[in-house]
Amino acid sequence: MAGTHLTLIPRFAIERILTALKDTPVVMVNGPRQCGKTTLVRQFASTSHVYITLDDDTVLAAVRSDPSGFVRQLDYAIIDEVQRAPELLRAIKKAIDDDRRPGRFLLTGSANILTLPTVPESLAGRMEIVQLLPLSLAEINSKKPAFLAHAFAGALVPPAEIIIDQALVQTVLTGGYPEMFMRQNPKRRQAWRRDYLYALLQRDVRDVAKIEKFDLLPRLLQILAHHSGQLINFTQIAGQLGLDSKTASKYLAVFEQLFLVYRLKPWFRNQLKRIIKTPKLHFFDAGLLASMLGATPERMAENRTLFGPLLETFVVSEIMKQITWGDETYTLHHYRDKEQDEVDLVVENEVGAVLGIEIKASASISASDFKGLRKLAHICQDDFKLGIVLYNGENIVPFGDRLFAAPISCLWG
């Protein structure tokens, strides 16, 4: 994989973009900086679609001084990093109200555009948003997986290739950012991560929020890295920085807007009384998280407990990426009750069918690893399709009705 040219890796989101451009006036590709958005949308640049980036300060100044005049000059356009001038969206709305030809504007944004207060709500129905996350292993291997479709049909397909032990550790530590993928030397990855986060915190944060205690952001992000995969406790997190929990929550929301972290909401049904309704914190990319924690293969060999949270982040992220490509709509949650029984990931489809997934870094599995999944199966009854413990092993092993231990490599089957 190390020698792969990333420009040649097909992004599975391209099919959704092509489909949307045929019937929707504005298509927005939304996702973290440096995940490959520009490379993807530039494939659409042609004599008809002019390419414009708001990372160019001169262009940005022109847009901000007269957004309506700027848009009036455009027929078909690709506009990169539109979150830097959200006022442009109001001008685009007016332009497409006058001329609703499909595919007129292909935009990218490195902040969750729907959370920006200046975005006009009236773009609803005129704009389709396609989420692009860092590279998935499936994209790197150029093989679109059917893991979720098979699992909701009650089936698991043995993987064509097994990734375990050191190969799995290396895959998780690499993550999906193209630059991290290209840099095999951990020190070079650290250098990229340091520059990436510095640029993000120094510039992009200012585009999306007014922050008073700017100097606390790097420290907060570092604290969050040590809480990844855990229930969010704002009082505890804020206390480490001398903040109140409301301010810590506000700053975390900024990191969410920039696609660094997200809150995995709890799963529950109305009749359930003993559910803990606290979200879990996850990072979007295991490689970025590993770099922040100073995790290396050598440290993993000395202390295997470091690997569990990273592996959970990696697996949840891979499943999230698969959802962004597909035609089906799924929601992701976690389950935890007051008896401390839990399921790392609950995937639910539009009709209420449920898939439960536990993630284990160990090479062997026992019946006790299915405790939370059994409880979830009891709650969901016929809606429960499969309970899977993904583990660092090679074989699919049944553990009861609709319960299986399965290699993590099944994700890409």
C-alpha cells in the first residue's frame, strides 16, 4: 500500500456527486480539511465549470466585498472551501432562484455547513450535501464492501484477506488522511499532524466561531484525545482546563464543526428506563488520534491497552464512511445501561432494524463478550438482525442465535 499513488484512488462518493449534479442546482462536498475534497471536485473542472478556491486571499477578499456581484459572473462553477465566506451562499441562492439548471454549483466545505448560523435555511431543497471523510481501507483497496447490507440480511461473508496483529496495528495507526497514508515514518506523520492542527486551530476556527480563550484549544483537543471512546463528562473535561462545562461544550462543538470529533449519541427506545443517555466521544480519524496520543507500534507492543480505544475509533469511522457512500440510510448510536452493559455501536436502518457491534482488540473471544449484545437482542426482539463481536482473529464463530464473533476484516467483505 505504501507506494500507492493517492491521486489514482477512486473515491466512492463520486457516484453520489454525479447523481446529484444531474438533478440538483447546488451540490456540497463536506468533510475535514485535507481529506481529498479538492482532488475529487477538480475532476469536474472543465471549460464549462470554472474552479475557484477561497483559500486564495485575493479571491476571498473579492467575494466578501461583493458576493452577489461575484456570483453574477459565474455560470457553472466549482467553489472550494466555501465556509470561509458563508455569505456567498445567500448570493448563490438568489442565482439559482433565477436559474435552476442542475449542477450549476459544486461546492466544498471544511466545516459542517449546516451548523453555521449564517447559512440561509432556504437552501433546503436546492442543495444536496455529500459527506467526504478521509480514505477508507475499502477505497485504498478499490473494493466497495457490502458488510452492512449482508449484516442486515442476517449474514456474514468471510473476508478475502485477513488483516490481524501487526498489520492491523499499522492500518489503524495510519488512518485515512492522504498525507498520513503517504508518510510511513512516524516522525514525519507527527510533523504533518502538528502542522495540520496548528493551521486548523489558527485559521479555520476563526471562520466558524468567536473563541475567547484561544490558547486553550490545543490543550482541550489533547484532553479529548485521551477521552476518545468514552462517555462525555463535560464537568471533568472542563475542570482540567479551569473552564465551566458550558464553555467546554461550546468549544467541543467547534471541533465537531471542523470534523475533528463527533458525539455518538445513545440508543434507546421510549419504554426503556435504565438507559444512560450520555453521548460517547469519538475522533473522525484513528491515525490523527494515534498521532496525538504518541501511539507507535513499539508502544503498542509494550502496552496493548492503548490499542483498544484506537481500534474502536477506527472501526466506527470505517462503518461511518460506508454509510456515506450507500443508498440506504442508517443511524449510528451506542448502548449503555445502568448495569454497565454496553454495545460499542448500534446501527439502525430506516425501518427500525438493528445491528449491534462490539469491538475487541483481543485475538480470542468468550461468551461474556456478548453480554451487552444479548441484552440488545432481548430489547429489540425481531428487529435485532445480528450481534457481532469484531475481533483480532481469523474465523467467524457462532455464539448463539444471531450472535457471531467475526474478524475485523469482515468490514471490507
